[in-house]
Amino acid sequence: MRLAALFSGGKDSTYAIYKAINAGHSICCLLSVNPASSDSHLLHYPGIKYTKIQAASMGIPHYAIHSDTDSLAEDHTLNQVVQWAIQNYNIDGILHGGIRSIYQRDRFEHIAKSNNLAVVSPVWRNGPAIQYMSDIIQSGFKFIIQSVSAGGLNEAWLGRLITTPDIKDLHHLSRKHGFAIDFEGGEAETFVVDCPLFSRPIMLCGTHNWDGYIGRFEISDAILI
């Protein structure tokens, strides 16, 4: 199918694109929505402005737009970008990287249904969380943690490039502190700097913003190497 991918720049939406292409789908364009607040339960917030760099490395057309604050506004904005993809690329469906969030899945499916589109979700409930994280790493994905907001995740994780040994450490911390190792509950946000889809990796510059409980790696620049 010809798909438009809902793209945040994080591990899940990027890995979903990788899985969909391997399954024979064509990704016509990437759709990114910048939420007005980091409190959004639907949309990825940190790093969204740099999705254009990732799109350039993948060589896929990219359309980005800002959303207003409330959930109805987010739905309206998502519908806008989906209709843009229909008009410009004659898509058959939309692709999303949801793992377990019923809330996200229902909202995406509602928007797809209202536009007579199929929904493709290749990473939905894709096995145990620790295996899922390991699969992403083993598939050649390199990503950093850009924000943390859960007990057990401290400033040392900000900006860190995640490796296989880190997955083991995260598994231990997740069991001790009760967060989801795949960050499905928003415990952390990620940004992909390289993967098999990229023609060139991305180098990031930034600083840590840490208040003792939650923090963010604030990207100041992102360039293709």
C-alpha cells in the first residue's frame, strides 16, 4: 500500500517505517505534528522540529505543522496533514508506531476511518518490551534518550546513545522502579540519529536541562554527517 507515516523522529515511528518497507509497503511521505505542549498524550514533543533532518536522510517527502493545545485541536491538525497526504500522494493508508496505547491507536484509527484509509501499525504489541528494544538495536538503529520523566532515569541518560548493555540496565531499572522499558508510558522520549533507512547519520549538539526529577536533552543543532 501507499502509506503516509505519522512521524515523530523517535525510535517507534522510525522503526515502524522500517518494518513497513520490509513488508512491501511504499512510504510516500512523512507527517509530523508539533504539539503546543509537552503534556500531549497523543503527540511526541521533544525533537519534533528536527524531523526534517531525518526525513532528508531518508529521502522521503516531509510535511510538518504545529497544533493548538487541546485534544480536539490535535485531532483537527492530524486530519489536516492526512488530507494533505491524500491530495498530494493519493495514499491508501496511514502508518503509525504505536506499541500499546489504546488511546493513540483509537485516535489514529478514527482519523483514518473518517478519510476512508487503512491503518498499518507494524510494531503494535510486538512481543515483550525488552525483546522489542533489543530488536530495534539489532536492526541497526541508533537513538538517544532525549527526555526522561520517571523514577530511576536520571540526568546520566540524557543524550545517551542506547546500546545493548544499556537495554540490560534499563530492564533492571524498570523492574526496580516500575516504568515501561520501551517508554510507552512517556517515561522517556527518543530521537533516532542513524538506522538502515538513513543515507547519512545525524550529529546532534545540545545541552542538559535537569531539575532533579525530570529532564531533557535540548537539541541546539542537528546536521547530516
